[in-house]
Amino acid sequence: MSTWLSGKHLKTLAILFVLFGLPALSWLFLQKGLDHRRAVFQELDSLGVAPVCLPLGRDSMQAPQAWKEETWLIAFVGSEREDSPVDVEGLLKQVYADMAENAALNVLLFKKGPRKTSDQPPDRDKHWFEVFAEEPGWSRLATEGFHWPQDDGGKPESNLVALVNKEGVILNFYDLSDEEQIRKMIRHIAFINQ
């Protein structure tokens, strides 16, 4: 007397699972991944603003194609209001340190005021850039060159960081005073560097 699940039946079930079950499971996982990618693409709906070519004094930065090599985080530092608890440069240093090994990421800070010799430590690597500018050029570069959101006084909003993709297009602005926005920025950087 044979049992219902004999060796022959088990083999048949295993073959059916391989033929039909695994492809169905693979399709479900693929669909979930595609839905996630679609959602992130919708979040990263391009603002369509190409950054201007900047004379940073480094040959690699003077060509427009330099924007197309890697992902960029851009910030305007220097118009912080006294009541703003956000240290934009400090947060960017932390994000950069956490992501530099895993992503092709550059950081560009526009700082208000004259350059001081202590401003650019010699140990900064080749992916961290700082540009110094006086008013009114500093604000004009932000608002006209980058179409940067402005605060009530018409100055570049200083809690914001722009994410620029490898095509040189600003994808999004992130408010560094909001932890959820910081997490979203990190998620977007990882996504576009896949």
C-alpha cells in the first residue's frame, strides 16, 4: 500500500513548484522592486534647472562636462538666521563621510565672505569644494544661477541642499532642519548612484 505522498508525487510537486512557483515569486519580487523605483522616480521629478558652469580654479571643474561625472550636493552657507539651529556644513560633512565610500558624491559649498587661509584644510579630498563670494554676487549666483528658494529677506534659503544628478540637473532641494528630509536625501543619493 502506497501513501498519498510517495516519492514520485514529491518529485512531481517539486517540478511543478520549480516550473510555476519560482517564476511567480520572482515576478512578485520584480514587481515590488519596479513599484519602488517608480515611486522614487516620482519623488525625484526633475526641477529641470541645470547648474551654471563655475570658475572654481580647478581645471576639472571649469568644463561643463564636470557636472556629468558624479552626483553633487550643493549648499549656500552664510545667510543663517540667528534662530536657525541647523549647521548645514556640519550635516553635509557627516552625510559625506557616511556615503563617500559607497557613492560617487561631490559636495560644493558656496560660502559668503572672503576666503581665509584656515577655511580649506589641506586634508580635504578632491570631492569637497568650497567657493567664497561677497554680496551681492553670492545671492545673485544662488537665485539667478541656481534658482534657489529664498527666505523672507530675499537671501538664499540656507537650510537647503540641492541634489544634482550626473546630467547636471537639480533634482530636488532638501531642508536640513527636517530629519525626514535628510533621510530622503540619503535615500535619493543611494538610488541615483545605483
